[in-house]
Amino acid sequence: MPQAVGVGSDRAVLQGGVLCLLAFLALTFIVTQHRFDRADQAARGIVHQTRHPAIAGFMEQASFFGGQPGQVGVLVVAVGMLWARRRRWALALPLVMAGVGIVQLLAKWAVDRPRPSLAPWGFPSAHVLSLVVLCGFLAYVGLDCARPARGRAALVACAAVVGTVAYSRMYLEAHFLSDILGGFTAGLAYLSFAIWGIRSAPPLGEIVSWWPLTRGVEPLLMPATAGSAVDQVTAPAAVVSMATATSVVDAA
């Protein structure tokens, strides 16, 4: 079974990650200099105009399931589905998502920007950052595994999930627009570097062969090659004689 995903070139993926990282750094500078405050307040006012009791419950549910509870469930199901055909990607997904937690904590700690509710650590949005990585990872693999129409449908579904959760975070006064954009750009940057790293990593067999403890054992694990008739006869005899000698030594 194929183990690699071939959507896009390694160079394009890496360049995309660099561009998204530069966009995140530029946005971080603008936010810390309070040059995005007017746009944040304008977007906040627009979201306030859509407030209605009929959709408040839906927004709370979208924010809840778009966070850690829903993401863990999707992660478990995705690993199970990818295991049969894309084992490398199935193994990599939990590691990638664990790295997301570290990245978002470091970013929030470094910027230390309050939320609209004045709670700490608003930039970037952890919901959006982690969802971009999770949904983007699955969409990337799905574009290669599924038929083109299904792959595009999966991409649209992932975009809808990220967009809905992002809007719910603004609706619930948990984030500004700049927090959402920060999570989006940081998530795309991290996702691009993760995909590039997975695609560039050597096969698991090569990694095992590099391990020092396996170098002396590797020749013993190699299957015997076809040789002459004399080799096929003398090899079992040699094994029997070695076993006999070993038993005599042990008995002594």
C-alpha cells in the first residue's frame, strides 16, 4: 500500500509554510502595536448585531465541540481510518496535534493579549489554530485518498467547520477578529511544516536500520539468498553441529 501523499510538491508546501509564518509574525507585530484595534472593534460590532437567543445555544455547542472534546474524538476516528492505507500519516497525526498544543501555549504566553471578556491569553485563538491543523491535515490526506469530487467536498466541509467555530468564538466574546486571523495563519504555517516534514521523512525501515543496536543484529534477520546446491545441504548440517556443540558445552 502507498504510504506517501502526493498533493503538491515539497517545495511548494515549504514555501507556503514560510509565507504563512511571515504573515503570522507580521500580524503579531500589528496586534502588539495596537494597529488592529479599530478593525477588531468594527468586526465585534458586526457580530453583536447577529446576536439572537435562537442561535446562542448553537454557538455554544459549536465552540464546545470545536475545542478539545470534539477534536479528540475526531483524532481517534481519523487514526483508525488512516491506519489501513496511510500508516505513516496515522502515526504522525497524534504527534502533530500534540505539537499544536505546545505551539499555541508558547504563542499565547509570548503575546499575552487579553480577550474581549478581559480574560488572559487571547492571541492567537487556540480553537482556530488546532482546528486548522486537524481539518487541514485530514483534508490534505483526503484529497489524495478519495476521488476528486469527494476530496473537494471534504475540503469544503473542513472549511465550514473552521469558519463556524471561529465565528462562534467571536460570538461568545472569547476572541477578537485578529485572534482568529492569528490562529488561522499560525495553523497554516504549522500544518505546512508538519506535512513537509512527514513527506520528507525516510521510511520507518530505514530509521530502524540506523539504530545502533540493530546494526549487529540486522545480518541475522536477513533472509537467506538462493545459493548453490552445496550451500543448501551444508547450511542445515552446520546448524545441527552448532546446536550439538552448544548442548555439550552447557552440559559441562
